[in-house]
Amino acid sequence: MTARIGVITFPGSLDDVDAQRAIRLAGAEPVALWHGSHDLEGVDALVLPGGFSYGDYLRAGAIAAHSPIMAEVKDAANAGMPVLGICNGFQMLVEAHLLPGGLIRNAHQQFIRRDQRLRVENADTAWTSQFEAGQEITIPLKNGDGGYICSAETLARIEGEGQVAFRYLGVNPNGSIDDIAGLTNARGNVVGLMPHPEHAVEPGFGPNTPAAMRSGIDGLAFFTSAVAAVVASAA
């Protein structure tokens, strides 16, 4: 079977087409979905892409979390469908309470862009099964509101239950508590992270020097993991 993975476009989405390309390179069929619709068009998995939905008014991702299609996203996620939130999409997932905690302005109050080293903390999710636990990867990062926060009680729970999916290595670019770069829900089908795996899916794009952004394909495994999860669930 060919997995069909939907990418939802919101007003202000910037990386929806990039996510569609990544899905295609992973061997799946990308399906463009619209925030104002209530139809998921029978997709097998979902991606909430990066950008600045609704201009990041109120809080980043807060308005988008109440878009019409998010009712269907929540139902699908709660039923076990793989859902990935990238950057602004991660912000939507926490605002929609599909992932715990919140995301605030970077600690240094500046937008940051860099190739970011990450450590894979949980390789047992629908979006990380093609990685190894402890594996170090490099994924482009670009955000202004990427500081992850949560209560002490929530932090103890997500750390204790293995819900931290990725952790920053080398430098914490935004002040996230415990260097948290990405999370999974307890079931392992919903994953959110601030870095952009869709920008690291094929070689030869961008400079490749110690002083500048690294070209690489470390992000492709996110999407091949989802394809494998969909195929396994259909078997």
C-alpha cells in the first residue's frame, strides 16, 4: 500500500510544501488539507507544518489550535493516527492539549536559525522508529517562540514516562527546560518538535561547512518511520 499523509495549511503556514516534498521522498503520497475544512480525506497520518499561523497573534499556534479541522485532528490523534507537529505545528499541538506544556518566546528574545544537534530520546514512536535511542542527528532550527515550559509535576511525569522525544545537544538555543526539543504523547502516535526535519531530507541543499548550515538527510527518517507505522497498522 501507499501511505497517504495529509499536510494541513493554515493562514501563515510557510513549510507545508516542504513537508509535502519530504513525504513524497519518503515514498508516501502527500495530501494537501485546508484548515477551514472538516474533511481529513481518508489520510493515514497528519503533519502540522511550520510557519506563523495567524501571525502568531495571542500566542504562537493558539488561534490555529481552534481551526475547524483541528476537531478532526484531535479525534484522529486520540484514535491513534500518527500526527507530527513541526515548529508552529508543535505549538498547535500543545495549545490543543494533544501534548503537555507550552512554548514561549526564546530566552534571548531573538529569532534563531541554525543547524541544531539533537539526541533521540525515544525511538519507539510512530515518527521515530527508524532512529536508535541515543542517536545524534542534525536538523535545521528556525524559531522565535521555541522555549519549552511546563510545571514541575508535568516535567517529572514526561521525563519519568519517556515522553521526551528529542533533546538539544551542544547548545540550548531557546532556553527550553531540560533541553527539551520535542515530545511524544504517552501512546507514541503524536510527536512535536521545534526543529524542521522536512528541511533535511535530501543531500546537496545548503552549504556544508563548520561555520554554516549542514547539508544532510537526518530528517528523512521521521517520514519513513510514519510510512512504516502506517503499513504495519494495515497489515
